[in-house]
Amino acid sequence: MTGCLQAGEAAEAAQRAAEEAQEQAEEAQKAAEAAKKADIVAKSGATVAENDKVEIEVAVKVEAKAADLAKGQMTFEASPVATVKVNGTVKGTVPVSNGMLNNNPITVKCILKALMRAQADYEANKEEAVKLMAKKIEASEEYVAAYMLNDHYTVSVDPLKNSVIRAWGILDKTGFLSETAKNINIEDHINTDLYEQALAEAKAEYGAENPDFYAGLESFYAENDK
């Protein structure tokens, strides 16, 4: 009996230790995310008070850099930028480099998981999404519904690796790539690892909310990125 009690106590102690380790890991992740957020805010030059609501939005800025009308060619430059909002007002922007993305996988995966959940909510509540978008862009609900409720309108967080490679090949064949760009292997610049990890984590953490949705994301990823 004593031996059984000791074994049981040891198992409970091991379980408590595992739970404490998990809590510590979660706290470390939250601390890392908070530190990264604070770093972006600091670089943006935004002034933030203790109770201010801070939001960080990452988007890709695309600019036309050169055009050759005779050849029908145009060169574009795309660069990701983080926009810092304080209480809903834009206070600054910070260029997002590959180094920042590669060196901060937790932050990137958290953003991707948030976008996945947003996509799930959108697909389950399109009528509500129309209202929110109309308010956001200060347009009528009829105007927004005309495209958001269209059968051909889709929202996807997936990196669409195969489509990017195909589009790059079309740009090459149609003469839109510069001589320098022609020597670039576009696959060297596409990293889907973080998305795949984020998808697995999102399914584990939130899959019970909408199993079919996350199964669909997995199937879509397998079809479009492998």
C-alpha cells in the first residue's frame, strides 16, 4: 500500500511539474510577444500611455518603380510594413524585414493564427462581416455586400506557394522580369514553414471551435503549397 501511495504521489508531482513547465512556457511566449510588440512600437516613434490600446497591422506596400511603355513593362517593388495604431489612430510605421520575420517566429505565428481565426469567423458570419467592413471603410452595406457576398470573393491566409511560382513564371515568359530578376529562383524566397506550424498550432488550440474549417485549411494547404 505504501509503495502504491508513493507511486501515486510521484505521478501527481510529475503532473504538477509538467503543468508548471507548461505555464512557464506560456508566460515566456507572452513575454516574447510583448517584447516584440514593444520593440515595434518603439521603432515607430509612437508615444503610448499605460492604458492605451495598441494595435499592430502588417501589410505589403507595393510601389511602381519604373515603366517602359514601348515594351509594355513595369517594375514593382513590394515591402512589408508594420503600422502601429494607438487607440485606433495611426502613430507610426516600421519596415518589416526578412530578418525580423525569421528571427521572431512566435510573433509571426501568432499573427497567422489570429488571421486564421478571423477567416473562420468571417466564413461563419458573412452578414456581420459586411456590417463591420462597411463601418470600417465608411461605405454602405449594399456596396460592401456586392463584392463580399459574391460567390467568387474568397479570403485566405494560405501562402499559395504554387500560385506564386506559377505567376512568377508567367511574368518571366511575358517579359515583365528584369534581367536581374530572371536569375532569381523564386522558391528560395518562399517560406511556408511558419504557416504550416501556425496551422498545426491553431488546429490544436482552436480546432474544436470549427473542426471542418481547420480540416479545410489543411486540405487547401496540401493542394496549393506542396
